[in-house]
Amino acid sequence: MRLRRILADDLVALEPAGPRNVDLLIRWTLDPVAQGPYKRAPALSTEDLRLLFLGDLDRNYFVVRRASDAAAIGRFYWRAWRFRRPHDELVDWELNIFLADPRERGKGYGTAAQRLAASYLEARPETRSVFAFTLADNNAERRALLKAGFLDKGLMPNEGYPVVLPIEPCHLFVWPPRNGAA
């Protein structure tokens, strides 16, 4: 599912990746300062990243913009997983974010972006769940996910979310499902 319109609230806007902003996404992705202390720059070329941002069918990439002045402040994506294959078409959506400018971290933008995306995805009929995971020692991201409304489901691995994890311990966060049974 490719989103072609901007999602926005009073704090942030999620602008879909496209030809006008892909170079910014590439630059941030390759910049260790933009990645922050808990992410790693991937071993991909500029062209590989361009193809990923503009053509990956399972992920939607976005520029996070501050709503007050439309300044670009970060990168966000959601990724479609189908963990209960082969007969199930329901999607488990993974969220992933970083704010590229360290001075913009801790101001609620990440919380707002994740809440905005989770609310949007939860309303889609193909959605089973919305989740995120973060390194256990990334206290700021853990707080942001809790503030956004996610539930901390503890350490991974988790049999319901069989994703490839970093070596470091990670926590799983799940958006409360529509029926409230998390």
C-alpha cells in the first residue's frame, strides 16, 4: 500500500518519499549524526537507497516535517509484514523513525509521527497490528512509544513478531488493537 498524500496533525506532517525529497532521505540515512546513537547507517549505495525509498513495495518512506514551518526534521517508514502466512492476508505494520537533527529530539515530534501513523494504519481493514521495537537502552524512544499510546510487551524475540533483531536486547511495543485485547 503506497500512500500518496500527506498525513498531518498539529505537530508533524508525514510527506511520502518522492523525487523531490529522496536525496534528503538518502543523505540522512548515510549520516551517522542523523541516524543518532541507536541506529546504524546501512551498507547500501546511494542508488540502492533511492530504489528502496521509492520502490520498496512493503515499505512506505516519509519525510517528517514540523507542522509549524514545514521544516524537514526526520525520516519515518512503515513496513508491511505478514507473519501468519500462507493463508492470511492481514498485515502487521512495523514503524521506524529517526529525527535527523539532534536538536529536534525530545520535543514530541517522534511521538506525534508514530501516533499519527499508528492511528491511520489501525483504521485500514487489512491491519492485524501495528508495532515497533527499539533497543532496550534507548530510553527516549521507549518513552516516546509509550506517550504515543503503544503498550510495552517486553523483551524480544516474541513469537508473534518474528523479525530479525540487532544483537542488542530490544523491546517490543504494540499499538492497542481495536478490540482492546493487546
